[in-house]
Amino acid sequence: MVDISKALKAAITTGHVEFGVDQTEKAVKAGKAQMIIISKNCPSKALTGEDIGVKVHVYEGNNMELGALCGKPFSVSALAVIDKGTSNILTL
């Protein structure tokens, strides 16, 4: 099984990840996102809807926990993986 914290850290340090609901929605619309990760309490209806055309992983924690997992000093409700870098995050 993929360790989400390791995979996420690798994607953030070696690839390209966009943080935040607005940035994530823009990346999905532009077709840049390979995958998105949303917190259980993500407020965006656009990202939690059916068939947005990109792989969606719902993180079991809330936005504060997802922010901490990403090493950010703020809450993260959604993030888009643009380039996975050396991580295996797309296998989640």
C-alpha cells in the first residue's frame, strides 16, 4: 500500500503541486492536474462532484490535517498534482 505522507512529500519536493481549492479547480479545468487530493471537509462542490475527468483521492482527515501532512502552516482543503516528480502518488 502507498504511504500517502511519503508520496505527498515526494511529489511536493520533486514534482509540481498546486495548493488550495481555487488553484486546484483551475488546474482541473485547464487539464493540467494528473490527480487531485481533497480533504474530507473540502467545501468545493466542483471538486467533490462526479466525473470531473481526473483521479480524485479523498484524504481521510480534515483540511488542517491535510495541511500538516503537506508541511504547510495552513489548512489545505484541496491540492492538484501537476507533476508527480519521483513520487508514486498516482497509484493511490
